[in-house]
Amino acid sequence: MGGLPAGKVEPTEHDYGEWERRVDALMVLLSGGKGGKRLMTVDELRKNIEALPPDAYDRMGYYDRWVTSITQIMIQRGVITTEELGLKMAEIENRGQSPISAKAS
Amino acid sequence: MKSGSAPDFPRFKPGDVVRVRKAYPLGHIRTPFYIRGHSGVIERICGTFGNPEELAQQRSGEPKQPLYRVRFQQKDVWPGYKGNPGDVLEVEIFQHWLE
Amino acid sequence: MKEESGNYQPYSYFQLMEVSLRELLVEKGIVTDAQVAEEVEAMRKRTPAVGAGVVAKAWTDPGFKARLLADGTLGCIELGIEVAALKLVVVENTPDVHNVVVCTLCSCYPRMLLGIPPEWYKSRNYRSRTVREPREVLSEFGLQLNEQMKIRVHDSTADMRYLVLPMRPAETDGWSEERLASIVTRDCMIGVAVPKSH
């Protein structure tokens, strides 16, 4: 997007939520940092963000895009399956917030 | 120069005039669109790094590619550039994108 | 999003994704909750104060400044800053040249020294325009540079990360390193502001 016409820069700040910080931590660990297993590269992270639909940049937050990309990579690499993810998401939605995630959020 | 089999030694040195390849292939590419086809001067050699075009596709990134910081004159990059004629832009570019 | 106990809000789709992904990874033994918590805490400690300490040291120790400009990564290691994979280039502002950093391709940022980048650094507007009309962008941050000042824009496109070494304000003679560090803001080290002594 370098050099394309765009609007005034609004010096906006955003205090990151705990879940966003955990997405950041997952990226570090899955990239092999801090004793994590190297299961992705930052280039894959970027590639999968670029692959999002054109309006994703306006519609999604920064860590929305990251968590989507990281999850895609884990599926592409066979670390998790789409089916497992679907079941897990349904389970958590039904569960409401677990005590652990409520505490950590 | 072929990125897939090229040796990873630097072909350029600081001060050399280089041109960024004007090419628009698919894949994950770290050479910004706006700088392709423009000429600049090597400011420094940053070292050698895994090729991001390969690393993005679950491959090893080997052979590693020399990475350079290339300095461009803003007035050369943007037609009608309005700032100081001495303004510059520095971009990191991998060797296989330079000629 | 902040939840009060007994007043839970439903997850957004992406929060649900985070919890699901993390729980699957924990179940498979790939990460542990403790590792995630530890990294969250480590990231919380990376704030612009770390970078400000580097700048203040460079302002007060010419030998260190020379080494830092020659190799930013080694300079940080010398100060005991954990750098991990950081390849740091420190760029110096002078009376003739002002440096500003952007990543037009994503949001590359010296996280070890400045923490998580601010929202605007990742915005379409900043990323699109800084390479093409830096003077206008800087003026939107309230930084008016005179016409003689040359602007050097750094597009952080690959493996290097950039820290701007601002000019030390004239009225700061005799200040301690700590007091100097207090005027070095995050924005000064990205290059969209300059330090002020008052």
C-alpha cells in the first residue's frame, strides 16, 4: 500500500486486551521463540494476512487478522484440523467463558 | 539471477548503483510495488537472510539471500515530489530483486 | 475488552478463535498456558522506556553512541537488553537530516525496544503516505520541519528494525541519563516527534 492515496493520519492509540496479548504470545511461541516449537514463520503470517479479503483491513482489527492468519497456518501445516477447530469453537461458545479464560481475560 | 539456486554471497557493495527488477509475479513478496523498476544506491549490506518468498510457503528459505538497504531519491520515485530535493527513501531489498 | 466478574460479555468471533486455537494447541502439547502467560508478561515489560534508555545512554556516552550506530544489535546487547532475533539499525537525526520509520508492507517495529506498535503505525493512512509525503504526515503529528531539513524515510520491509536516535535538546546540559530518558518518547524514536526539554 506504500504510496497509494490515503487520508489524514489519526494518531490513535489502543490499549491491547489480554486476548490480543495472548495472540501475540502465540505468534512468538509458534515461531520458535521462547522455547516454543517452530511451527510457522513470520512470512507465513504475512502471506495469510495478505490473503484476507480486500475489505479485511478496514473491517478487522490488527489481532483479528493475526489470529485468523495463525489459525490458517496451523490448519495448512496439519497441526490442527478444520473439524477440530469447528468442534472446539462450538464447545467454547456453549460453555460460555471458562473460569480460566475469564480469569485471564 | 535465479533465486532458487543462486549462491548467497553479496554481488553488490555500498555505493553501487542498482535497479530494482520491474516484475509482478504472484506469491509473497517483500519488495514493495512502488519501488519496482526504480534505481538507487546500495547504502549497506545487512547480511544474509532466508528468502521470504520461500519461507512464506513452508519451505526452508535456502539458499539465503543477501539483503541490502538501498537509498532512493524521493524526486526519482514520485513524479512531482514536493518536498526537499534532497529527501531520500531507504528500502531493504533482497539481492534477487536487484540488477 | 474488560470483563467484570459476574458480568461476562460474549466473545467476539476472533476472541473465540483465540481461545479455541490456544486450547487445541495446549491439548496437543504444543504450548502450555504457562508459556503463553510468561510471554504476555515479557511483552508487557517491553515498553518505550527500554528504547529511551538506549537513547539517553547514547546522548551521554560518545563511545557507546558510535558503537550503537555501527551495530544497533550489539549496542543493545552491551546494555543487557534481550534482543532475540532483533537486527537493529539505529539512524541518527542531525541538524540537516530527520529520520522517520514506516513499514509499508505490514507493521515491522523494534518491539524489543518499544513494545507493541501503536494503532496508527499499523494504519493504512500512515503506511500509505509516509513514503510519499513524509513532510505532510509529520505535520499531522504536529512536527513542522523547516524546508532545509532533509527527510530520510526508512521503509522497514524485511529483516532489519529501525530506531531513530533523536537530537539531544540544547537546554539539557548536566541532565542525568534518567532525566534525559524521560523526554524521549516512543514517537521520537519512530521519528514522528522530537524531544522537548520542557
